[in-house]
Amino acid sequence: MIPTTFINYAADTLAETQDGLTGSRIAEYSAAYAIDFDVEIPYPEYPFPADLPNKRTALRENLKAFSPEQQFKVIKELSELPHFENNAGVKDLKIKLISRYGALGEGNAKEEINESLVEETQHWLTEYPDVLKLYNDCLEKHSNGIHQRNLLDDLRLSLETLLKNVLGNGKSLENQIADLGKFINDRDGSKELNNMFLKLIDYFSKYQNTYVKHNDNVNDNEVEIIIEMASSFMKFIVRIK
């Protein structure tokens, strides 16, 4: 179940007065989903009745007519509309939706990348457009089933490029360990965290060299966790910067 409080929050965010969907768009999208799911909704047409308080109410009541799985799909897809591309509030809504109710989405959640982590990583990488492009290329290739070696090459290069930007050098990933350790230490990172993080980066680099860079021997079952690990690495690096 998606609780009523979250449905209210979603409706208020997506139909916000200044930057949200217009009343006509709310009716249009709601009606389209109602047809797809064969569901009766209270407000399928615009203009809305005169006694309706506002467009947020229309969207909220329409959302309530759908099942939890349908609500998840509707809210997620509305939040991904080009209209909201630069809307921080809607991006936060999507992160909360996926992190709290991701099990309602299609497919086996255990086999999918943590979308909340991906959204947060994309947010932190906006300061580094060259890194973000490589990261997004990796995700797009993964979603389209493109060759695993190619997408993991993009992932490795995105992390390597981020480190070059943040640490101010031109070193390859495997040669960044010492500089990265100093970077974390200078920002009051604990000794234990520093050692653990550097060890993980080292193993990540060795994994790439062994299975991706040279042998093209990627285990399909390992791709998701490699993407999530690199996402966590990059998110951490930018945050402590």
C-alpha cells in the first residue's frame, strides 16, 4: 500500500500551482491511465467541476482510484515527464517513491538497480557534466540490454574522470589510491572508513581490468552490483568534497 499521506504529497508536488502540471494535463494523463488500467476515475475531463477546490485535489482523487501498483507506475512516470526535468521537488518525490515503495514496480526488485541510489548519484554529479554523461550512457546501455563490457567501460571511465576532476590530476583509476586516501583523510574521514573505501576501489579497479578491460568476460549476474558500487563511490566522493 502507498499511504494516503504519500498520495497527497505526490499530488501536491506534481500539481503544484506554479511549476506543476496544468489542469488540462492532469485530466489528459489521468484519463489515459484510466483507459490503460480499465479504471473509473472521478475527474477524467477538464475543466474540472466548479466545486472542486483545485487541480491538486483532482489529481489526488484520481490517484486514489488506482491500485497501489498502478499508483506507483503513474506517479513514477509523471515524475519522469520532460516538464519536470529541472524540478528538484519532483526529483525528490521520485527518490522517495522508489526507495519506499519500489517493490510495487514491475519486475523483480532484486534483479534491478537501486533507482533511488541512481537518482541521488545523478543529482550529485550535476556539477560534473562530463562524468554525468558517461554515467548516464552506462545506465542507458544497461536498460537497453547493450553489451555489458561497453556499459562497464563507461562506468569505469565515469569514476576515473570524476577522480581526475576532484583530485586535480590525470592519473588512471588504479593509480589514484594514495591521492584518494589523502583526500578522504583531509576531510576527517575515519581511518577504518578510509582503509575500507580504498580497498574497495582497488578491488573495483582489479575487477575491471580482469573481466572487462582485457578479457571481456563479464558475469551478467554481477553487473547490477558493480553499477551500484560505483554509484556509491561517486556519490560519497562528491558529498565529502
